[in-house]
Amino acid sequence: MQGKSYSFSCLICGNKDKYTPVQETILGDQKGEMIAVECGECAHTQLFPPQYDVAFYESDGQVNNVVKHYGTPQKTLFDHSFIEARRRRERFGDRGIRLSENMKLLDIGGGYGFFGGEMARSFPNAEITVLEPSQTRTEIGAVQMAENGIRPPQFQVGVLDQDFADRNRGVFDIVTMWHVLEHVPDPVGLLNLAMQIVKPDGALCVEVPNLHDDTIMLSEAFRNRSFMEEHVSYFSPATLRSTALRADRDAAVELYGYQRYGIFNYFHWIHFNKPQGASPDLFEGQDRFWLEAHWRTEKEHRLTSDALFMVMRHPA
Ligand SMILES: [Zn+2]
């Protein structure tokens, strides 16, 4: 059972003594030996024992799990990925991040590369690179983009390690990590490396799921789906910020709420206490715009949105 043969160590602060269980069941944990705990020193929430398995990602395990648990067809996942990629591009402007025609952008853990493809399409003269550990994913992504008439970005199979950082010190205008940080065994180390490769006037943009999403409190089913074997860390606004400052104590850190899924999906979780099904609401329509806009703005303002978006910059 949990904890018997493992000793606790906080991924963020290294505390080995005090922790409090916050979730007893973890989605995908076949052996039933994982729980989620909050560190008694820094309040970071993480799996215990932590799990990180590169082979799982190489075989496209998380996407296969989404298909399995939600019945979402792969086609819908790809369609949603294109919507998500476009929104990510549009969001830079809202956050004062300057995009230029000849910028160098690196997307870390970019998966199929849809975001990279979206950026390459919008900025044909820019140098857009997707760094992704799974060769399988880059190959699937290249095929999908070709079928949709999108020119794929440059793919590089690998991870951001010290060697990569040494070879690319201060060269990127923008470095992005979309839903990557929650998967890795050393979030502080990864953010530190990412800041090393950002230009002096560049920006590191990080998005993660939000532990303070209010749906976690309002739907037990949603809560049970939120804690999963793929996610080693669960960031709140406060722990995401403190993790960033541990990685680079001089960095200027901005934190925003970002709501990915629509209000019908939210209602569905709360009212029926189960997922909306194969095609969750991402809200692309205009029919209920006023309601959606008000709800979304409020959720983001209160930092109870389903995701958090963080921008790190070098000090001026
Ligand atoms: Zn800690």
C-alpha cells in the first residue's frame, strides 16, 4: 500500500518529512499504490510515489488513455488540437508578448506539433522548432498536418537537457511549454534550463492545469479524473509562481487564469457528475456569447479556471 516501500521527497523543495494526503485514487494507477499529497513545507501537490515513464509517452500512452476513458475519437482530438493551437497563438497578443516575422520559437514537449504548425503557418519567415521526446508523435503529427494542408514545423526528437541548453543559450525569442511541466520529474530544473535558452528580452510561456479549478470542488467525478498517473505535479497559482522563482529567482513572473473548456462542459460535470462525452464543449459558437464571456472572465480573474498561463522574463 501507499508509501510503505518509498520515502517521500518533495519534487520542488526536497522536504522529506511532512506531507498530507489530498487524493486517494489516481486515474490509471492499476496497482492502487499511488496517492496525491501536499508537501508540508512548500504546499506543492504531487503524486506519491511519483511516476515518470518516457516509454509511456513514446507509445502515445496519454492520448490512448483519453480515447479509452472518454471515448473521444482521435479525429475530434486532432480537431480540438487545431482550435487550441489557434487560441494559443491569439493569446500572445493579449499578454503583451511580441511576435515578429523572423522570431525563433521553441515549443518544448510539443507532441504532434499542431501549435508549431499554427505558428509556422502564421509566420512563414520565423524559425519554429518543436522539441518532442516521442518520435511516434512527431510522425503522426506530420501526417495529420499534411492531410490538413498545413506545413509542419521543424521537429527535433529529444528533451530539453543541459546539453541542449548549452548549445542554444539565449537564442530563442519565445519558448513555450503547453501542459508539459505537470508531467516532469524536476519542474524547477526544467524551468531553469528553459530560461537559459530564452533571449535577454524574450519570454518563456508555460501553461498547466489548475489545481484550484473550482470544478474540482463541485464535481467528485471531475476531481477523480483530474488526478492521473500522467501528472506528477498539480500546480496552484501560488505553487506555480514559487516554482518559477525557485528556478530563476530574478525572473519577472506573470500569472493568468485561462479557461479551456466551455460552460456546457462545466454544467455537465456539476449536474450529471460525469464527463460530457466524446466531444467536450470548447465553445466555438456565438449563440451564448454573453454568458460564456462573463463566466470565462470571472473564472480567469479569480484564478479558478481550468488552466494557468505563466509568463517568465529575464529582469529588465
Ligand atoms: Zn515541498
